[in-house]
Amino acid sequence: AVVSTQSTGAGKKRRELTKEQKEEIKEAFDLFDSDKDGVIDYHELKVAMKALGFDAKKAEALKLLKNYDRDGSGNMYYEDFFDIMKDKMLERNPEEEIRKAFALFDDEGTGKIGLRNLRRVARELGENMSDDELRGMIDEFDTTGSGEIDIDNFMKIMSGDL
């Protein structure tokens, strides 16, 4: 499976990584290839994967290294890292990712994001926003008039449908 609009001929669309996603993979590899030799070891692989949002367990990282170790050095080349991360990124479920993001806002599990939730997240991100600004954000997307954003509206906001 590969995210874009290229047709494979039978009306099916192939998914491909965006330019930004490809750059993200390269940046993660380069950042953790600390000695700049074009390969990463087990520890570098784990942190590079984590930087891309994949929390690899020890067994998974060791198996990947074993399967992609071309020369018995215990290291992985960039091309192999790219192929692995490409597959992982394309396997992501966007709806599941949005639900996880919603849960970060909805820290009390109420199923709604209110002013208090938004204020907390803004503070955690170092954003200095007034309550009026935050209320304005909620009001813009609150289709029910409740003063809160529910999961359905959040999904629409994040997918660009609202």
C-alpha cells in the first residue's frame, strides 16, 4: 500500500508519502546517525522511530535490525530505514490518530473539549492566548451551541470537513 491521487489503472488509487513525510524520515535518520556514517545501530533505530511517532519495543527493533542487517554489522542503512518507516507511516489509521489527539485535549474523558481543556493545552504548548481567543476557537467549530467540541466535530475539524 502506498497517500496521493495517482491511479493504478483499475480506478484504484495508490497511496504515497508526501514530500514532507519523506523529509521527516530523512531528518530523523540524519539526526540519530550521530557519527554520520550512513548507518544507525539498535539504540539509534529506537529513538529515530520514536521521533517519528512509533514506539518500537526492544524485540521489534532487534528483529528489524536482524532482517535488514546487510553486512552483519548490527547496523541499518538509510534506504532500509526509509522503506520500513514508509510502510509504517502508510499503515497509520488517520481516524485513530485523530482520536488519540482528542484524548490529549479531553483529559477528563468527558467526550468534550471545553474552554478549560483548550486553556490547559495552550499553556502546555507555550501559547499565551486569552480566554476570549480560546472561546472564539470553540465557537467557530461548535455546531451544537454547547460551548464545547465533541469528538464528531473534532474529527471534522482535523480532516478539514468543517
